[in-house]
Amino acid sequence: MVLNILSFFIIVTLCASCGSRKTAGGEQGDTLLMRHAQLLQMVDFGSYTEVSVQNPWHKGQLLHRYFLVKKGAEPDESSLRQRGTVVRVPLTHTVAFTTVHASLLQQLHAESALAGMADVEYVHSPSLKQLCKSGKIVNVGSSLSPDVERIIALQPDAMFLSPFDNSGGYGKVGELGVPVIECADYMESTALGRAEWIRFYGLLTGREHLADSIFRQVETNYQELCRKASQTKTRPTLLMDKLTGSVWYVPGGKSTLGSMLRDAAVSYVFADDTHAGSVALPFEKVLEQGSTATLWLLRYESPLLDTYTLQTLLSEYHGYARMKAFQHGQCYGCDTRSSLFYEEVPFRPDLLLSDFITLAHPELQLGSSRYFIRLPQ
């Protein structure tokens, strides 16, 4: 009897994990369950995997459909090409237009598949820097104005680019006949949603088992941190970042950072905002809502400074002195030039969530923070 009940639950679990789907030609496929990502749908048809990327700016519309065809497999490619972009996997000679996705390939132990890269001056990973310096990874220039001739010479099998709403396409790069992998992961509304895209990139690089393993560990870590944070009795108010020129870019309330701050059990001053990305605000607006925040976390770059201090911050703008967190010395900074913040966090949100909880709830004794340090006088 116990065995029958156990068998029943196993069957139910398997049915919940993956469903079936047929193509127009009658092929049967297994839908791969996405537990958090809202913009990805993946269906395994054996010799190929169909991946649908939803348009994050126009609900209900498709941004791109891919057919990841395993090398050596021989499906009807002419039929597939009529319905989407065919990509032969695993990829072995790619170009990444962001340091985020170049670093992700490294996390997947697939850096050997990285032939070219844009914006190499923003690379912080020592090993990636060395590969760029040695020429094993070719510098293809700025992501906004890439060297098309260098890209052509590399003969890449795919290019990783981040899409933007109303961007008008990818210019000459998009006309090369090379598959463009539209990395819309940054438009997911939750941190785990974005992190789950590693499963898509794992399929592209032939590292699907490693990708699944990494994501399961990230998910476990993240959910355990959420559980600990939910048990705290305090909810400190928190402000993020600082002025860039005359504008203060704050994480939108529906952004991945906004969702992480909720998970960290803090009261983010712009939690009610409805934007999924950053929001540009004048100082007066931030002062109005954030002057009483008890905790201030900011990101900065200091190529010429050994130490970034409260006085450094004040020298940039005198109005910061009106912030309660500044007055009480509760300002914590992350030097994005010397840390791996931008390269690690998108697909390891558990690391950043741990920082948020560590600083907001020291009573939990999670240890030292990874990215943020308290700014000295």
C-alpha cells in the first residue's frame, strides 16, 4: 500500500515537472518546467530543443524562437528555419557583447567557446582579463559600436546580445547571418527568474547538467536565506545608490533588485514603484522619500582612490549630508571596479541577498558581506 502511494506521488511529480507538446508536424516533445523564469519556454524534442523567448515589453508577443539542434542530429532544418532561428549546439566559437554573459560562460566552464568580446575594459575577472590580454579572446570593440570586420573574421557560431525596447535591431551585426542570442534575462522580475536563464545558456554550451546543478544550489541557498530573513522582527528602511551627474538612478520596485530587497526583509523606500528597471529621479525626489532611511547601500567606481569614504561621498554632492543614514554613518559601498559584483550577481543572486540580509539583520550572524563595506569617515 505504501509503495503504491509512493508510486502515485512520483508519477504526479513527474507530470508536474514536464508536460508534452506537439509540433505542427506531429512531433511529441517534453516541456521543461521553468520554476521562476517567466520569459522562457523550452521544449525538448530529442534531436533539438525549441526555446521561446517572450517579449518583456509587449505582453503576449514573442521576442525570438530558437531551435537548438544537436550537432550530428538531422531534423528537417528547412522547416525549423521557417519558424525560428536554428542554432547548432554546443556552441564553440561565440562573441559576447556583455561581461555578464562572458563571465557566465566561465561559470559554466565554457570559456573556451568565447572567441570574441566587446567592452573588454569592463572585465574584472583576472582569468578573463588574461585571456583578453593574450589574444585568446579577441577585443571586438565597444558594444555600442563594434568592429564588424573583426567579428566577421572570427566566424562566430552565435553572438550574445542584450535586447532593448524600440532599439531598432542590431544594425550591421544583426545582418551578418550569425545567430543572435537575445539575452533578455535582465528583464525578469525576480532574481531567481533571471538566474534560471542559466539553464538556457547551459543548453547552448552543452553544459546543461552543470547549469541545472548550479541553479538548484542557487535556488536552495536563496530560499533558505529568505526563510531566515522572514523570521526577523525588524524592517530597516533602505536606500540604494547615488547621483550619476544630475540624476539618481534607483532600482525600480518591480526590478530584480527591488524583489531581492523584499526578500531580504527590508523596507525599500521605492518598493511601491512599478518599474522593472532603473528609474531616473532628481535628488529632491530621492530626498523626499529616502532622507529618513536608516541604511544606505551604494555602488561606485574609484579607479584613483585607495579608500572611498563618507567625506569622498560628501565631496561629490553636499546634499548627501541631509540623509539620515549618512548622518549616522550607516552607509555601505560596493566598488564595482575592484569587485566581481556585475559579473557574479545576475546568476548568483544568493550571494547578493546574503549581503543585504547581513547588513540589514546583523543579529542573524551570517558572517561578513561579500560586496559592500561600511564607508569610513
